[in-house]
Amino acid sequence: MASQNILIVEDDVDIRDMLRFSLEREGFHITEAEDAENAIRLLDQPGIDVALIDWMLPGMSGVEFVRRLRLDDHTKELPLIMLTARGEERDKLRGFDVGADDYLTKPFSPKELVARIRAVMRRSANNEDELLSIGELSLDTQAHRLVLAGEPIHVGPTEYRLLEFLMRNPERVFSREQLLDRVWGRNVYVEDRTVDVHVLRLRKLLVKQNYDRHIQTVRGAGYRFSTKVS
């Protein structure tokens, strides 16, 4: 199997050298860029499997760069890991809000970095699964078909996208704003409460055998799809 290609976007040459050495030793192929502008040119070509992006880049910041990549159809599914000295919770949440898959605070060990890279790559591979299921609930993403307890359920396009997104990210809590970005798209202007309406409709579709309980409200935070229900 060909080695995975990791793009390192970091302006500090010493850190880039350290990352390249550590990752090449683990069998990864490394591509480097010192800023977002050069990284964009590299990403125009296929072959990058994961991007490591420093928060404090010259010109366009790492946060803005991640946001831009998530808006581009070519890179919106690319696994992205932010590297930063910022360890405050609000900074981590900001990184996740703009679309980072993971967030690693400096200093970190090479072993931890490799583990994080492999974890986001596994999650990315799982996102290609054609059948998402739990118990008697199954969502066939190729046939665009929802089945509950052996019976097909007619589901509207928005409720379908919402359920697919939540099932692909079990146990993770998403705010209304995050769901609007990921399910409706950043160029669609609707109110946050629109999410509540569609969650209610989806729960009504899944009420049979209490499968609506898997779509949980986390007070003050948002919604999640949980495999753990009482």
C-alpha cells in the first residue's frame, strides 16, 4: 500500500524539519508549505491525505485557512489537524468550529501526533461507509434509503442529510450553528431555530420503537446522535 501523503503547513523551519523527520520515520510521505498561499497551490493537485496546519501562519491565519478549505468542494472532506501553542478551551472550540478534525497543543510528542493522524484518517475512511446502522435503524447512503424495524421510512432531503451527518459522528455534540454549516451549507441563510424544527420532524419519523431517543438534546450545547440510550 502506498504511504499516505501529509501536508505540513508551518512557517517555522525548525518545527517543519522536526515534523518531517518524525513522520517520515513512521512511513509517511511529506509535502511542505510555509504559508497558506503556497499550501493552496499544493492542494490544487491530488494526493494529499491529511493536512497539519499551524494556527499562527503569516498572511492568512491557520484558522482562516481551515475555514477556507471547508468552503472549497475540493478540500471540504480533507482531514485537517491544527497545531498550536494555544491551549485555552475557547481556542480549541474555535478551531473545531471552523472545521478542524483535531487540535494538537504544542509541545506534543511525535507518537501522539502519529496517533492523531491515524485516528482522523480512520474516521475519514469510515465516512465512506455505505450503510450506517444501529439496531433496527439503518441508513443506506448509496440508495438514499432509511429503514426502521424492516420498514422503509419516507424522509425529506433535509432530515436525511441531518440524520446522516449525526450518525456519521456519533456521541459528538454539535451546536445549531455547526449543524447549519455542515448540513445546510454556509451560503444558506436560515435561522438557528430551523435546526430545532428539523430535529423535531426527524424524531417523529423515528418514534417507532423509541429510536427517537438516539437524537439527544444537550442543554445549552446542541444535539448529538448517541448509541447509548436508557
